[in-house]
Amino acid sequence: MARIRKLLILSHRYLGLALGLLFVVWFASGIGMIYARGMPSLTEELRLERLEPLDLESVRMMPMEAAERAGLGDSLVSVTLLMVMDRPAYRLHGGGAATVFADTGESMPELGPARAREVASRFMDLPSERVRYERLVTRSDQWTISQRTQLPFHKLSIDDEQGTQLYIPPESGEVVLLTTRGSRALAWVSAIPHWLYFTPLRVRQTLWTNTILFTAGLGCVLAILGITLGILQFRFSRPFQWSRIRSYIPYTGWMRWHHITGLAFGVLALTWVFSGLLSMEPLGWASGPGLSTGEL
């Protein structure tokens, strides 16, 4: 029994040293998540607010005719009518994706840097002189991890107080991501450390998933060891007396507080890290036939 107790103590100690800082980061960044709500994004409300009013009088063809011209007639799934560069256009999705101008029926060519600046200028309602073209993003950076299937993007910086940056796919010519200096800073103290959304790790889906599962699994083991030791280390006397409960704890100073708070919050820590583990659906436990787990 003494050997088992010693093994438990050593395991808990060294796992705690290895994972203690990560637990603190997870807890602290979880508080930040209350305010950040995830990674920076372009909200649906803002996207709709910045859309140009539809010029229906300029529409000269029906959606199916536009789909036929784009070669998507048999596989068309969805159609969106919107304004692109002052012209009505159909955004078509089916066996592929295409944007066809609804006034002439011509397919929209890919946007170059100059046109991307025009789109950004209209979106922000600012002169083009205040829009700076940064680069064509062909590999995910920190802010396009969740949109990496839409690569490439034109990245543009706006000369405003918020330090706004926009991302525009050349194929659609529509702003799909907006970040500000504040949202980027908030992400670095919330979503990024909480989800381990560091670009070199996150773009490697399998490695990222296994890292989360492994660290969360070890976290569960650490919490279980702590709860078990907290109970085993009590020195009860018979008969049990509430008046002597302080003497049942065989520690003093910081170790005494570690023992008390560990028992008080150990179950909370265990359920918290275990729920994080389950959110990754290890072994696809929550996915049924025909269902797939979306990427975080």
C-alpha cells in the first residue's frame, strides 16, 4: 500500500509539473472566450449591413440560364443574387462554384489586387487611398485557419483607428473575413491558447486532434490522481469528530491549501477537462452513419 501511495504521489507531482501551466492557460483563456466568442470573423449582421443595394432593373437573365452558362445546370444546389462591383450577379453553388453577372451573363474573372482594393474600399466606405494591398495569401495564416478550404485570399489593410484587415477570395470578390487590432489581440489571450490554434499545429489536422486528445486525456488522469490522493491522505480518527477535522489534514502551509482546494475543485476540474475531451469526439463516439464531425 505504501508503494502504491508513493507511486500515486510521484505520478501526480510530475504530471502536475508538466500540465499545470497548461491548465492555468486553459482556465484563463476560457474566461477570455466569454468576451471573444472565438476567432475573429465577419459577422453575418455586418456582412448584410455592408452589402450594396440590389439593382433589380439591371437583371437580364434567370438563375437557371446563368447556371447553364457556368456549366452548373444539372448540379445546381443554391443561388444567391447580390451586387458585385456595381453589377448584379448570381453566386452559384453545385458541382462547383461560379459567379455570373446577371446583366450580361458573363462569368466574373478572378479579382486582381487593384479590383480587390476597390471591393475593400466599397466595403469600408473609405477612399481607396486608405486601403493598402498586403499580399495574396496562398497558405493559411493565423486568421484564415478556419477558411483554409477557400484559399487563396487577397489580404488588405485599412488605414483606420481599428487596424482593420480584410480577406477577399479572388474567385468570389466578396469580403469573407474581417479582423481588427482588438479582435486579434483578444484572440491571442482567448481562442488561440484555449483551442491550441497555433498555425503550424492547427493546419495539421491529425496532429492537432491527437495533441488535444492526448493532453486532455493526461489532464483527466492528473485530476483523478489528485482526487484519489486527496482522499487517501486524510488521517481520520475513530470516532470521526468535526471539531478535529483540521488535524486530519497531514500538511501545513501551501501544501495544506493545495490539499483543501484540490479536493474542493478537483471534481470541477475533472468534469471540465473531460468535457473538453469529449468535444473532440474521440473514436467518433457521437457520430452516426451518414454524419461527420465538423472541424473546430
